[in-house]
Amino acid sequence: QVQLVESGGGLVQAGASLRLSCAASGRTFSDYNMAWFRQAPGKERLFVTTINWSGGTTYYADSVKGRFTISRDNAKNTVSLQMNSLKPEDTGVYYCAAALRARGLVFDLRKYDYWGQGTQVTVSS
């Protein structure tokens, strides 16, 4: 089992920045590729970004490319999401997720083995 706990959400104005963190425990962190998904009210959960086990490869949804940066620290068992130039459409609950690295980098939420409880991000216009 892997336990994931997100933090760092909040209410900000458009154009502001936020940094989300996800702390992992329970298994060897570097055995997992990590990702962030988000879910707006009444909408499905969507892929935001993913990072491979070593931190050497990342992918981003087109909607956040150039504004968001994912990173990980395997020594601290954490993955972070730096969000800059936030827009109202970035509003939602942000979830941290872990997938066994043997699967490669995946964008389908059904491929992820573990999820955090989510942290709310609200961007006002």
C-alpha cells in the first residue's frame, strides 16, 4: 500500500501561483511514476501532468503546458506541482496519484494504483 497526502491548495486570484505537494509513504517511492489529476465541479477527473520514477521525464496536458511544473524528490518521498499564471479554469480538486513504474508513463486514471484525498484549488477572476 502507498499512502498519498496532498497539501498546498487554496483560494487565489487569477495570475497568482500555488505550489502543491504530495507526501508518499508505505512503499519504495521510486518504484512509482507519479501524476496529478484535477476534477472540476460536476466534471470528470482529468490528467494534468506526470513524472517518471527518476524525475527525468515529464508530460503535461496542453492546458497547463508552460505554466505548471511537476517535480519529485525521491529522498523525501514527495512530488510537487508548481502552478503559475493560474486561471479560473484551473479551479478544481487536485489529486496526486501513483502508478507502478513498470507500466511506463500513463495518462489514463484507470492505470493508477493509489490516490490521495485531494486538495482544493480555487482561482477567482
